[in-house]
Amino acid sequence: MGGIINRIIHNRYNLKSAAGGRILKAGDLSIVVEFGNEISEALNDKVGKLYNAIKKNRPIGISETVPSFRSLLVYYDPLLITFNKLIEVLNRLIEHSNDNIISTNKRVLNIPVFYGGAFGEDMPFVSNHTGLSQEEIVELHTSREYLIYMLGFLPGFAYLGGMDERLITPRLKNPRVSIPQGSVGIGGEQTGIYPISSPGGWQLIGRSPIKPYDPARLEPFLFKAGEYIKFYSVSESEYRDIENDVSYNMFVCKEEVHCGHSN
Amino acid sequence: MGIRINAVGPACTIQDCGRHGYMDYGFQVSGAMDEKSLAIANSLVGNSQDMAGIEITIGGLSATFTSDAVIAITGADIKPELNKMPIPMYRAIYVKKDDVLECKFAKVGCRSYLAFNQGLALKKIMGSLSTNIKCKIGGYLGRPLKANDLLFFNSTTPNIKNIDKHSINLSISFKNPVNIRVILGPQDDYFTESGINTFFTSTYQLTKDSDRMGIKLDGPVVESKNGVDIISDGMPLGGVQIPSSGMPIIMMSDRQTTGGYAKIATVISTDVQKLAQLRPNDSIRFENICLEKAHKIYLNEKKYLMKVSKLWKQ
């Protein structure tokens, strides 16, 4: 027993860097760089900076990473990089990524949504619950730029932050067996878009004709962690036109890039 | 030409070593559960170790060849027969057009691998032939194989000459409970001393809910300090998450990329392959090892596979 506890104490390494954070062991082929224990844009920004620094610099021995709200899972090959060297490289990347202005560029992807009707069958429920009209719901939902904290749960499923509190609506009591691809919904404090059809319990308020994930595309995924999404409202006929363009891989989402520091 | 499936068990899919490079987009890796057995099968037929083969779960495959081929079967012993005559596991076999391969059900072990010298003529999706059933992509039409499926090889004749020496003396065998080595963390600090003690001193049994996504265990409850919910983070291969029931789940090839339960420990990669060969009612015990030792084991494993890959170089 003493041996086990002893190892627990020695299981953590504090990163020597301004960004703070600590290293958690995760088996023989991965480690977790954890920057804190809360959901905040500031912590997520640190994750994003390290994630992008690794993507850009491609250090030998690091194969891939998984960014999440407040930590980065780093897969590595111990034949190519020792554990100590890995920690050294990560420390250097964290320090370097902090004074790199370019990495603070903010990409906002504009996503068309047809709100209500047959595609947003829970709109009446959300309207009832929030006391807002459909127009007000659409107005609030399209007014914000949502940060993509992470992708997970489904391929290309974005965990978005920053929804207007007036839109908070509890999930369905009985989740649906199948929610169509592109559905836009609200689940508690979160909002998001279903990249593939899937079971789910979110309140559906609309649908987007775009495909966040399409394995046939050269770039299968439209957005990545650390970027932003802004929804805009389209009519049913506009929806059909975009849907048609998407089927020929001819539709490109409008995007804005804001340079410099995001805050 | 290639191979026509006559009959098959429920979970038989085409797998290579996985669809890497998309985990940051929330995309599962998939790939052979027992990568080592697939690698050896590939080496036996003269392929590079990362080529796609058929992952057969518990056996039961029957198939007819529609052209000559060189094949090898590794992993769980499924007593293969060619035209009703027994053929050995872990040996390259020359099969002729119209030959019929029939496999029994495995008595020990869970997964077997069938590799073809000519490879499978299928389109790689996002860099891999691995079947991802959830996303309906990869392998054969993105689904498990079923009767009457026709798989094509890349060429009609095998591209290998002398295969007499292409055999290796191996088999899948183990005694319950199987020792599974782990490294503590990432969230071992969510558990009480007594919970960690329970985890390392108890025997856990595989339940029938185990699959390519996760191995669900039954045994003594692992006690947490204040619940097991964490802010969702990345899910390593072999991560042992403890949901609120206190029953460990080990995350395997088809795991989600992220998860919201604390992970008490992570199974080392070499022992993930061992887990791939266990089936419901088999049992395991967890052993805590240090990272240095785990890396030595990994190095030896890689050296061994490297040696195997050179055994029959022509």
C-alpha cells in the first residue's frame, strides 16, 4: 500500500512555465497537460495555444493531441522522444506560444440556419420555457460569436460556450432516437449543431444545410477547437439553395478573421 | 478477384492500425483491437504490418476464395479448415480459387486476424481502411461483414514465392485472472486510498456489455472522494474510467475521444492487446507499474515486432 501512495505523490510534474499547469500521466503513450480545473475562455485559450503550437511545429515524437476545455491530451512515441525530453519540449512550446501574436487570430465561421418550422420542432417548447417569441430567440441565438471549446462526443461535434442566458432550456426528458444531421439545438446552457445523425436530448430549434463533417471532403472537418461559430438565419428557399451547393461541395461558409489579441 | 463471405459471426470487421490524425476533431481512431496479432498475420503473408485484415470476433467465419491467395490467421485459435482439412494458425497458407475456408468458434481468446498477401482493394477513408461503424465509413461499406459480401484483392495472384518457412510458434493462452499492468492517473486523485486499494487488490470480471468501444467490468466498487464527474477531457487508449456506479470501464479502439468520468489509471499499450483477447466472464487484476518500466515493455514489444517483420524477408 505504501508503494502505491508513494507513486501517487510522484505521479505529478509541475510545468515550469508562465502558463502554469501540470502534467498528468495517462498510460505509456500519452500525457495530459492540464492548465486548471474550470471552464473559462482564458484557460481554454492556453489549451488552444499549445494545441496550435504543436500543430505548427510538429515536434518529433508527438503524434497527435486532443484539446478539451482545460487540458490537452498529448499522444507520443517513447521510441522517438523520452518522457523528460517531451516535458522540455512542451514547456518550450508553451513559453513560445505565449508571445506569439499571430496565434491570437480569431476565426469566426458563419453558419446558416433555418430556424423553426419542421426543422426546429422544439421551438414552441423553447419559446414557452423562455417566454421569448421565435423572432426573439432567433435574434438572441444569432447575436453571439460562440467559442468552440473542444470537439468530441461525435466527429466534429463542437462544445460551444457563451450562449445568452435567456435561452437556457432543459434537455428533453426522453432523448430522441435519431436527430438529423445539421440539427441546431439547445441543451441546458449549451447550444450546438449535430454533425451526423445521432441519438440526442437537445431541444431542436433549427437546422443547417452545411456539413460540419464530411469524409468525402479533402478537409473532412469545417472547424476546430479554439475557433468561433456565428449562426445566421436563412429562409427555407435559401436553405434549399445552400443544401444543393453543399451536395456538390460548392458551398463555402463565410468567415471573418479578427487579428491581434482576442480580449 | 478475392473472397466471398458465406457465413460470419456478428462482429467481424475490416481493420488496420487505425484512423490517426483526427482525434482533435472528435473522431475515433478505430483499428485492430489486438494490433500485435494483426501485425504478425501481415508479416506471415509478406505484408507490411500495418495493412488491413479481417478482425474475426469469436470465430464462425466461412468464406470461399474467388482467386488464389496467400493467407494467414493469427490470434484466438478458431481451428480453421480449408476444404474440410485442418490448417494451422500462425502459418502462411497458399489457397486456390474455389477453396472454402471454415472457422470454428474460439474456446480461448476473443479475436482472430485474417491477412491476405494481395491486400484488400478498398478505398481508404481519411487515411485508413478501418471500419468505423458509428460513422458508417471505412472497411466494407462502413459496416460489419455479412454473408454474400464479396471482397476483392489488389491482384489476382499472390505476390510471394516460397512460404514454407512462414510460420511462428505462437498461440493466445492465458490463465484467469489475467494480470493487466497500468499506470496510475490521470485522475487517481479523485479516489480514496481505500478505493485505490480496492482497485489494485480485487479481481474484476468482464461483462457481456464489453465491445470494441470499452470493456465493462464487474467487481468491488471503486470508492471516489467526492464523485467521479470531471470537466470532459481527452480519453487515452486503455483509460480506466470509473462512472458513478464505481465499476471500471476500460476504453478501447472505438472509444470516444473525450469523456467526463475520472480515469483512475491507464492500461499500458502492450496489455491493451491482452485485453482485446478477453471475453465476458474472463477476469483480470490490475498491477500498478511505473512509467520507466512501461516504456521498457513498450520498447521490447516494438523490438519483437520489428524482428518478426524481418524473419521472412525475401
